[in-house]
Amino acid sequence: MSIFRAYDIRGIYGKDITTETAEKIGKAFATYVNGGEIVVGYDARIGSPELRDSLISGLISSGCNVIDIGMVPTPLVYFTISHFKKDGGIVVTGSHNPPEYNGFKLCKGTHTLYGSEIQELKNIIDSNRFRKGNGDVRSMDVKDIYIDFIRSKINLKKKLKIVVDGGNGAADGIAENLFRKLGCDISCIYCEPNGEFPNHFPDPTVDSYLKDLIENVKKENADIGIAYDGDCDRLGVVDDRGNIVRGDQILILFSRQVLQRMKNAKIIFEVKCSQALIEEIKKNGGVPIMYKTGHSFIKKKMRDEKSPLAGEMSGHFFFADNYYGYDDGIFASARIVEILSNSGKKLSELIDEMPHYYSTPEIRIKCDDEEKFMIVENIREIFKDRYDIIDIDGARIQFDNGWGLIRASNTEPAIILRFESVSKKGLKNIKEIVMSELKNFLHIPYHLKSN
């Protein structure tokens, strides 16, 4: 397995990702950006401090001056680059991968490296031709600056009762302090960093990982429950009834807010999002643009289209209306709290007002990296003569009463599926049509066959 992925570098810590790897990545990145001031942060995973040290060693040996901001959420590295106009940054993070993984997200200036740019780092490492220099390293605490900056952007009419599930990730009290300073009544579960993730893995797209948050929202009669992933660039939401709010539903709320101020704005979303989102964007005077899944792809598309807002089903939300345009789970959570506070309604009421389609959550089926893209292409070929297909990322097969999506994950050995229809019967039918072809190429777990 190559550690040089579509939009970051990641692999199994101690096997694919070692301290030697980290030092070489530091040297290669310094060579790629030709020196400068580079921000470095790391997440709560067990091996992250050690990888950070080796990464910094590589950076300074190739002439970069490093600003070490410590264990922080990924968005704080992006914030430090943008707010203080630094030359780039690297986050040591396993992102949403299992605990044994780790890796690196890299920025040249505010631009996140992806695709051929990631491969260029590999080429530099393979050539063993690194820039020479003598950089230095200094520490900087940006947490209070970050909190105060977000506070300046958020206005609440009503103080809310909030439950936060930190997932033992890198949030480390930042969201808690932010919401307290905004005047909210907040309680936290699993907010202490622990790279072994002893309570549940911090992935807000997996329903079972939200059960403790749901329980606490109900028990405390909270207005909203908020969950972050391990490095806090993604957001999960639970409403006042304890129901999970899906990523495209959250994006509908954000799009309404943005389009009140910016008519005709282009709103970018990825291929897994509901038809309801497209309808809502159009209804509120916006221009919907469907694009590839992946934070690097989305950020570039936002810049190209001059879009103020983008989002993904996975809980990545990007704001450029009054923010810096990157994905930030903490800022996104403050924005949804602002929307709820100023609406005069319960979150469940806001969700009930949305157009309703029947849909599955995101479905992941394990599939070897070497096979997943070929399987998706085979499915596309099978359906292309019978149905319209949106193929910007995998195959979104357009049926008369809904759609079915199959795409290869860019971050793990898996194929991703999602289905949607105007009726329960239609949903079942669309799923059966796609699955009946997919089973010829891939083992389908029994629970997916029977649902």
C-alpha cells in the first residue's frame, strides 16, 4: 500500500509510517516549498509526538523555520497559516482512520496539497535530493487567539444547552471554552485526549459511535449534541430529540444562512449528498455545484468558483463568507449553534421543515486498494447505457425516482455506497438493482443484503 494517497499521506504507524518516514517527509516538504516559515501541529494519537519531532528535524535540516503549535485540532494549523500569513503547515494526524494509522496533511501557503503534488513529495524522497539549510523551531500557543477570533464571528440571541462529545481526540477543551465564552450551558463527554480512544472511535459518521451523545442529549434535555472526529476537522450533530442530523441536512441549514446574505452564491457539495440539498439551494437563490469527495478537492473548487460555502456528508464544512475557507469542525459547530439560537425553533423542527427523501447512510464495504477503482469502473460500464450517470467521482446512477452511488474511497481500502429515493419502495428497488451487479465483483456482507 502506498502511503501517498489522494489528498494526504497516511499508513499504519510503525510499519508504513515511521520516524524515518516523517523526517524524510519533512525534508521533502521543505525542498518542495523552498524553505520558509512552516506551522506544525499534531493530534492525540499515540505516535504523533514522536512523528512530530522527526518531521520537525527534517524540516529544519532543509532550511525551514518551524512554528510548533503543539497538540491541536487540524483546523488550528490551518488557522495559524491563514491568520498569521505563514508559508505553509503540516499536521501529524491519522484523521478518521483506525487507531493504528497515522499520517500527514500538508499545506503550501493556504493550499492543501493533493494528487500530483503529494506524488511530487514522493518523487523528491525517491531522488534523495533534499534542500540543505539550518532552520530553527519556536513554540506558539494559538488556542486563545483562535477562540477569540471565532467568538468575534458568532452572535447568539439565545444561550443554548449543548452536549459535546470530543471522542478523546485533539479538541482538548477548545470547543468547551468557546461555547462557555459564548454564554452557553455546556457539558462534555470524552473530551480528554487519549490516543487509544477508550470509549469509542471518534468518527461522527458512524451512528453507533454517537449513542452516548444521544443518551446525554436526552438525559440533559439539551438543545443540540455535537461530536467531533479525532482531529476536529469534521462535525457530527444530534438534535434535541436525539436524532442524528446527516451531513447534507446540516449543509442545508448552512446554505440557508449564507444565501440570506449572498444571493446567487455557488454552494459546493459532494456526490453523496441528497437531492433535497440541491432543491433547497435553488429555492433559496443559490447555485448548486456537485463535486468530488475530499477536503483538498473541495477547497480548490471553492477557490476556483469563488464559493462562500461547501460541505460533505462526512461532516467536513468549509466557510469562506466570514472565515478562511477551510474545513473546521469547531467553527462549523459554532455556526450551527448560531443558526439554532437565532431561529427561535428547535433543531428537530428545522430538520422537519426540509424536503424529505428516503435514503441510506453512507455504506462502506471493505475492498482492496488495488481493486476498488476497477470495480467502480465496471459498475459504471454496466449501467451507462441504461441510465444517466454523474461520473465526477465514481458513478452516481440517476433513476427516475432517485439515485444510487458507488465510489472508491480515497483514504482507505473501501468502496462507498449511498442510495436515495422518493419512497421506501423505490429506495429498496434502487439498492437491489445496484447490489445485484456489485455482488459479482465484491463480497457483500449479509446485513447489507438483507436490509
